[in-house]
Amino acid sequence: MATNDLFLRALRREPVERPPVWMMRQAGRYLPEYRAVRAKADFLTMCRTPELATEVTLQPVDLIGVDAAIIFSDILVIPDAMGMDLTVDEGVGPQFSDPVRTMRDLVRLSDVEPEEGLRYHLDALRMTRRALDGRVPLIGFAGSPWTLFAYMTEGKGTKSFSIAKKLLFADPEFAHALLARLADNVGRFLVAQAAAGAQALQLFDSWAGSLGPREYREFALPYMARAARIAKTAGVPVIAFAPGAGWALGEIAEATGCDVLGVDWHTDAAWARGVADTRRCGIQGNLDPCTLYAAPEVIRERTQAMLAAIDGPGYIANLGHGILPDVPVAHAKAFIETVQAWDSRGAMAAAQSAEMTR
Amino acid sequence: MATNDLFLRALRREPVERPPVWMMRQAGRYLPEYRAVRAKADFLTMCRTPELATEVTLQPVDLIGVDAAIIFSDILVIPDAMGMDLTVDEGVGPQFSDPVRTMRDLVRLSDVEPEEGLRYHLDALRMTRRALDGRVPLIGFAGSPWTLFAYMTEGKGTKSFSIAKKLLFADPEFAHALLARLADNVGRFLVAQAAAGAQALQLFDSWAGSLGPREYREFALPYMARAARIAKTAGVPVIAFAPGAGWALGEIAEATGCDVLGVDWHTDAAWARGVADTRRCGIQGNLDPCTLYAAPEVIRERTQAMLAAIDGPGYIANLGHGILPDVPVAHAKAFIETVQAWDSRGAMAAAQSAEMTR
């Protein structure tokens, strides 16, 4: 079995023949094989059953040929393990019956010992790593504190975030206390994932875009940074993804010390490349997932335009958000194959000559 | 009755003692007096009954002391007048029973003669203008084509915009045809609003943030610009607001020829001030509406921080999005009063001396 280490080399900003490529939510509903597993088990059962999590984690590797696997799980497993009762109902999405909104509520939460409360997630990593047998690297992940805070205080998904944001303005002391506690639990969880076999760790601050610059800098970025700094002690590369906060890419690289910046599809690809070069870090993204609704020839053209703008040292091709459930598999393949047919030598040579003239 | 022309002077970038201030959605649910009217009539009946629209349009002028009134209406009155059947149900939001998704569907739409299909809106402007009697200026508005396109193709509000965006990628010819038609109808509607007494016109591209840079530049900005250029023929200042596309502020000023750039709360206030000065246009915004959940002393501090960063020629204070329905009235007043107590002479002097040293 050949070993594909493109992803690991890109994480280290080493030269690659072409960019590695994977897709956020690549183990997902657009795959009939995923839906077949999902028909037998609900979402949380899939997360909590290492055999099932392993099975769907491997699907995009086998079926689509992506260059990295990401463990099948959910960002809300941490608050669940801290004692909040997570449910995920069809059509309703994730919910916590008893949201956390006061200092008194904090007492209800327990800190997580990952090998106890999140053992199923770590077992799934171990099982997947064995099953992959080196074919492609395996990514672990966690939600970033602000995003977890938003779910835990709202009790469910929201468009306005009015409960979570009201707390930031009305009770910042509580907000900082909960965020600090989350950062430490997230950091420890990521370290445990590296120990269980994850070869890279991604932090998802999915709701970063719900905050303006001042609140982002006070309540989101410092806690993503705290979690990332703890994760980095595991000696595994960290990818920091804060969709909706593209304006802050430079600050995110600085604060978190991340190896790779995730870039959402709102962000100009060429501009993001400039930030990555200035900060000497890698960069991952950022095709608009809706592009995969287009005909395959349009997907190829848009993907090549993105590659021309963003390819260079430390580049990992991806979508700028999770793949949508109603995308045809052939369209996902058109994206993957376009990246895999791309020749990075031009981008690498350009970077090298820029380096030499510096 | 004193005439408050601060807003008109700011629109012309003339010196003002302090910034004019109003709030998007200021005639809204946070006011008990609004809820009292709403208890008697549903939302669309309020829009379509000039006496009721006038009554709620005046409420924030009388109750909160804002420096401009904006006519009570909805951005979706245009597709409704073009022949789509708009309903707005409690808890569900606006819906069109028969979305427009193909070239064939375009035939069903008729172009709007504003004094016929949107006469109620124009009558409300005339009635409000008389009732205001010069106390404060009156703003008219319309939805920008991309936002109307999104509602008309989805049939309702959405988080993913997957239907609307799929059309952009899969059938760009249809998309351009519908957007062009919308731009012309929006432009004519704005001209009619100026003729009916509107002293400024705001274009809302509420879903601008659902597009990445390339699609924004192809499908949203050119049609906002087309509508704005038509509106400008009425000789009344135009405010262009594209929340979620703060990165494009400079391009928006250039393409639309707008007098004032609306700025959302995601956007750094000091950076937006720089764009406005470079482009020699006005600027409106941008306090995060969630700030009004904070205690009044925090609202004052945040408002002053915003003013220190953004005040200058052509500045109009506002929120960076509509006021939220569960904000206490006293908190809205704290925001308004903080702006009204601000002295702009420092900002104006700084702008003048920057001008002279240029």
C-alpha cells in the first residue's frame, strides 16, 4: 500500500508536486454509502460507536480519493462530556435541554478526562489510524471555545446569537470564566487526540463570524489561542479555522501559533496567500461549497482559478466550508481530481525566487 | 417646529456640530407602541395601509428622538408587486408560494409601475412627509437585486442559499436576466419614492454576505450599481448598504456612485472611515445591535469608542444592522443620546487639517 504524505509535507511547508486536498464534512450526506450507515444509526450513535465512525471516516478516502481523513465526530462532544445533555434530532439540529447561562450553572459542568468522557472519539481515532495503515494522514478536531460557548448558552443553533452575545455584553465575567474553562478542556482533548493517533489537529470556530472585531478579539481569539497553544504541546500541526473572521487571519496566525490558517470562501484567495506568506504559515481552503452545484467543467475552471491565486508553500486545497448534502458525488470528484491534476512547481519556484531576492 | 437638517447636511458631507443618528428597523417590535399597532393589523396590512405605516414611521421620531425617519415597509414589496404572492406569517417569516427559478418563470413577472403596484408605499411616504412637517428628513428604501433574487428563487429565508446560489453556478443566463430586470424595477421604484417625498434613498443588499468575492462582483454589485445609478437621476442622495461585504466598501462606492456607504458591525470602524475619506463619500453605521443588550453605561462607552474611530465628514451614526426586537427602549435611548451629546468639531478639524496638508 502506497503512503500518501502530501498532506503532512504541506503542513510542514515542504515542497510538494501538487497540493493535498480534502473536504470539510467529507464523511457526509452527499455520499450514498454514508446515508446507508446513517439509515441504521442516528448521528450521535455513529459518533459514539468507533466501528461506525471509522467506517464513514474511511469512505471519502476509498470513494473519492482525498489526501487526508478527518475523524467522524462533532464539535459538541465536549459540552456533552462536560455534563450537558446533547441531542441531535432530525430536522432540528443539535440541542442542549438545559443551557448554561450563569455562574451558578458553571458548577454543573465537569472538566473532561478525555480517555474517560471522550474515549469513544479516541477509540475511533485509534481504530481509523490502524485501518488507514498509512494510506493517508488522519486529522483530529475540536470546536473552538467561542463556538461551544454559543451553543451551550443558546441551547441550540441560532441566527442572531442574541442570547450568547447578550451574555458577552451583560455578564462578561461569566463569559470569560466559561470560555477559559472550555479552552482548557478543548486543549486537553486535542492533546489526547494526538496521542490517539491524530497527525494534525483542526480547531473549528464555526461561529467566529457572529462577532464584531472588538468582541472577536476579546471573547473568541484569545480562547482559540489558549486551546491551540495547549494542543501544540502534543507536537502535532494545528490548523485554525475561523469562518467569518477572514479579516483577522493575520491576528489568528499570531495569537494561536497555528501551522495552517483555514480560509473561508468569503475571503479573497490571493489576499489570504499574502497573509500566509507574511506569517510564514500554511493555508487551507477555500472554494465556495456552492461551486459544486455547477457543471463539472465550471467546477474545474473555478478550482483552477482558486489554485492559481492561492497555491504556494504550505497550501492544502479544501472547500471554504463543509460540503453541502445535496452535491452530486461526481461534482465532488471533479473538484478533487482538478486539484490532483494541478502542478505546483510553478508556485513553488515563484515562492523560492521571492525568497532569494528578499 | 424646529427643523433638524443634520442628516441632510451629513449626506452632503457638510460640517455638522454632531453626527445625525437613526437606527435601522427603528420602527419595530422593541417599541411597545409599535407592538400595539401590530396587535391590530398583520405586518403586510401595516405596510399596505398608509395611515398605519405613517403612524409607526413617526414613533421613533416622537419617542426616541432620532434625526431621520425611514418609511415603514419591506424590501419584498417589489417582487410582490411584480406578481409573486408574498405572505408573512408569524414565526415563519416572508414566503413566496411559487418561487421563480427558470427562464419560463420570468414570463410570469410583470414590471412595476410604482404609482400603480406600489402606490400604498408612495402614499405612505407622502402622508409621512406631511406629518413630519420638516421635523426630520424622511428616507425611502428598496431591496437590492441580489437579495430580492435570493428570496424570489428560494421562496423564503434560508441559511445556506443553496437554491439561489445553485442557480448562479448552474444557470447564470437566467440569473443575469432576472437580476437585470430587478435592477430596473428597483431603480424606478426609488425614483418614484424621491418624487413622493423621500429625501434620501437606501439600498439594502441584506444577503450580500452570502456570496464570495467573485460571485459578489458578478451577480450582486453590478445590479446594486445599476439600481443606484437609476435612483441617482432623481437628484436625491443614495445610501448603499451591503452587510457581509465590508471587504468591498471601496468597490461599492466606485460602482454605485453612492453618497453614503452603509457599514455593518463586522467591519472595523476606523478602516471604514479610511475608505470613506479615500472615496470622498459619507459613511453610516456601525454599532453591533447586540451592544444594546448591555447596561446603559457600557452602551455609552462602546458608542463613544465607535464615534472616536468613525466620526468625520459625511458621518451618520447608526447600528450596523437592524435593532433587535428584545432590546429595552431605555437602551436604544442611551445609544441615541450618546451620539447626540457627542461633539464633532474635533473630527471635523482633523479632517480639515488633513485636507490642507494634502
